[in-house]
Amino acid sequence: MAYQSVGLGSSADDGGGDTLRSGGTKINANFLEIYNLLGDGSDLTSGLGISGSQVTLTTPIIAEIDSSSTITLDATTDIVLDADGGDIFFKDAGTTFGSANNNSGNLIVKSGTTTALTFSGANATVAGTLASGAITSSGVVTGSGFTVGSAVITEAELETIDGITAGTAAASKALVLDSSTNISGIGTISSGAITSSGVVTATGFTIGSAVINEAELETIDGITGGTVIASKAVVVDANKDIGIVRNLTIDGTFSDGNYTFDTSGNVSGLGTIGSGAITSTGVVTATGFTIGSAVIIEAELETLDGITAGTAAGSKAVVLDANKDIGTLRNITLSGELDAGSLDVSGNADIDGTLEADAITVNGVTLAEYIADTTGAMVTSNTETGITVTYEDGDNTLDFALGAAQTTITSLLATDIKIGEDNDTKMDFETANEIHFYASAAEQVYVADGVFGPQTDSDVDLGTTGVRWKDAFIDTVTTTGAITSAGLVTAGSLNLGDDTVTTLKSGTYTPTWVAASGTAPAIGNGSLTGRYTQIGSLCHVLIKIYFGSSSTFGNGGVLRFGLPFTAATISGMAHVGSGSYIINDSGTGTTGGTVELGSALAYITLNCNPSGTVGATLATNAVPLTWANGDSLTVECLYEV
């Protein structure tokens, strides 16, 4: 409503003004509009007070201040924003882009809803990367490094100027001249030509591509790690801390590469925020919440929104009321068990499975009695063992079936009877006095009077390579092929043409290796193996030795190599066999000779006499050569056992 002016006329009592009633109506209308705007129509509630040129709002309730143009708050002293809730929010078109928060008297600045800057007394902690122009601090500036122009200065580089003494050189430290431009204690200097008979004075220094002038060097003169000094470089202490920075001004963005805090107070790129308890006086908005190990998304929270205890609602969680009741459920599908004190179904019950109950009645008659009455007319009882009676509900008949295991049948006799899994795998009595066994639709073996044989010549094996028969007790074995054995074949005798051999065996053994006297030899990391074949009383032996780096050869005693069996004792014969050996010397080549094999001995020795002679020169650790790593010995002999 527009302001209504009361007409006063041109002069007193000239009759040109409003009547008292008309004037009073305008006055009432003007005041009513004020009371409606600043109160509830009857009382002023806005707390608005006006005194001279000062307008005071006492405990005002102002929901919103709108303006189509700029609103300026200009005070000659202070502007106080006092929010009892502890938070001052900054919005753009209704969207929060930042806030100032009270944390026990300390200021927290947020960009959006993310903490960007936290103050604690005179200290400030920036949550992300701080990008700025010049930084002026009255305390220590702490960082992991500094960049001056294109020069990136690390902690290790700044350590070179930490704790130095002017005029005295120190290991791994920068060189600083004393007040007389002198320095002492310098070790080796690697450089181009430096010629000076006195003080070296320069306006600056160039290190690589970094040009440093006096003013720049002044910024690191007298600095203390971890303490910020005016007009000095900022060096963090051993803990990478710095203090005390006074004001930190950013005219660009402050970023750690993941999120950015810009000059408008916005923070972007934030990931997960870890914090303690979060208390909010408003609405907390998120795409989901994680409580312990439970990750709850919006769709899951929707199932709890607007539910009423005791009343089921579509797509909502079911919550019982105070009496543990729930109503208006439609269909319930259970994959498990329904356990209830009672079940009252007023309509039909469709049970597509097993119905188990302690007692079921049909029209007042127990189910057991009802079934007995129905089936009793068809069969009185079933007392036969191995027969199953099945009741067919559709036609009220009983099916009688033999059980899979029959224990009372004492005979099963019939002409041409078949017993098996199917016609391909069976035992068939198709021929009188014979039993035929089939597998894979073919007869494999049969049993007749005095015969257990294959149906087809050379077709059926007794066992397999993986599953064998244990023992076979056979009077006579007749074979058209070879007999192959992976083990020892033992027989009372073996007829080979015109001769009968009572022993035929072969195998491997580990020969002994000793010395007749002195220190015994040892094979160490070499190898010592032997094989033998015995036919009757004649035994063939092959011994193979490879000497390793840890093999030892005794200290002069005659070397003896063990046999698998003691040689026979033959009267009048000193030797009961013959043999030869070959030595492969890794240094000089090969050599060889004969072996000595005496009657009734269990070992052989190596004869080292020249070829064609007989003597007592036998092999030792140094005869016929000095044995060494890499040598090998092969011995072959034939003797009587």
C-alpha cells in the first residue's frame, strides 16, 4: 500500500482538509501497514528502534534481505556478525560456497562444506596446497622445500647453510666469509681458474641456471630452521614444522594437485574426509553414509524415510509397533522356516513343499487315522522285506516295488538270465554252463568249466599300469611274448636252452670306498654308484665314480672299491675274475689298466703296472696320478660268486 497523506486544507478551519474520520482512517491504514511489516499486526516484534540517525534492531527476526542491486555495509567503527549457531554461511543463488565456523573460539574457514583453513590462536593450518605471492611471516615458515624463480631448494640443500660459521669451512656446508672476507679450513676445490690475492667480491653468484644476487642471499642470512624471520627465507625445522607465519595472502589458487582452495573460498576436488563426530544444526546432505563397515546409500535410507511403526508401506522397511505387531502386509515369501505360536489361515493354503506338523486333523479326524481308513480298504498290511508300497493319491491305488538291496532272496535261477546296469554292461547266462561278462556293449571275459578266459585273443589285460593285481599263484606260465618286470624276478630255476640257472637278478648298489691303511677317503660332494647283473654264479659289475670339490683321497693307503657280493673261494686260484678300469683326468686326459680281484674278497683294487705285466703296484691317492676335483673313474669286472 502506498503512503496516505491526511488532507489539512490551506488554513485552519477552512473546510478544505479531510474530515476527522477520513484522516483517522488514513492514519490507521498507515500504522497498520507498519505493524504488519514490523510485527504481527498488533505488536511490533522486529526489534526496530530509531533514535536520531541511528536504527537499532533488537533481537530481530529477519528471514531474508533481498536487493536487486549491491548491498553495502559501511560502518565508521566495526561490523559485528554474531551467530549463536557458530556458523556464518556464504551463498550464491542459494548454493553454499563457503562458511566461517567457530571451533572453541578459533576460526575455521570452509570452502563449500570442506575445511580449507583452520586457525588456532595465531597459527593457521591449510588443509591443502597453498599458492600465493610473497609470504611475510614474523615466525618460522615450515616446508619440505622452496622454489626461488626456477630454483627448487630442498631441505638437504638448505642444510648446507644451517649452522655454518662465517670464515670457517665445514664438511657438507656452504662457505661464508668472515667480516674480513676471509675463510679457512677449505679442503679440495674443483673449479676452473680462480686467482685471488685477497677478498673475492661479487654482486652475485650463478649456480647452474640460478642467478643469486646479494638481496636474495640476504634472505637466507641468519635464518633459523623452523622460525620465520622478516625478509628472510623460510626454512622448516627437523620435523618439517615452521612458525610463526603472520598473514598468508593468496591471490591465485592453493592446491596440492588433488583439491584446490581458490580466492573465493571454494574448494574443489576433495575426496574422502576423515573426522571425529559431525554435529549439524541443519540438514546433512550426502550420497551415502558409512557406519562401521556398513555402507548405506540413498536408496537404502529411503526405506526408512516416513515409515510408521506397525504399518507396512510399499518399498519401506517393516518396523513393528510397541506390541510387536505389523499390519497391512500383502504377500510374504519365505525361503526358510516360519516359526509361530499359531497360524490362522481364513482362505486356502498353497504349500509347494513338505508340510511338517506334530498333529494334523481332517474334519476332526487325525491325519494318521484318515489315511489308515482310506488305505485300509486297499491293503491290510505289508510285512514283506524288500518290498516298498507307494500310495498314489490320484487314483487311490498302491504301487509295490522291490527294494534295491534284497537280503532274503536265496536263489535266482532262470534260463538265459541277465543281470547288470543295462544291456551294454551286464553279466549274461546266455550259454548253458557258462557266465559271460560284458562292458561297453562287448563281451570281455567268460567263465566255463575249468576256464576263465577272454572272449577275444590278446584283447583283455589283467589290471592296468596304474592299478595292478597283488599276487598271482600260477602253476605254469606260457607266453608268446616277452616277460617284463620292474622288480626282482625270483625262480627256483631258469631254463635257458640247454642250461638251468638257479639265480638271475640285477640291481644297483652303493660301493664302499676305503683305504687299506691310513686316512680313509671320502666322496664328499662327488658321486659313487654301482650296478650288477648276476646269472647263476657269474656276476658282472659296473662302478662309476665322479670326484667333487670336497672329495678326499686318503694319505697313501691302497684304495679298495666294494663289490655287491663276496667273490667265490676257489682252491688253488688267487684270482676269480677279471676286469678293467678307465680314469678320465680333467688335467691330462685318460688312462686305464686292469683290476685285481682276489678269491674270497669283497672288494677290488686297481693294478697300475704297465700293460702286459703283473705286479703289486696298486692305486693310492697319488698312483697312478694325483686325484683331483673333476676326475672320474669307471670300473668293469666279471667274477664268480
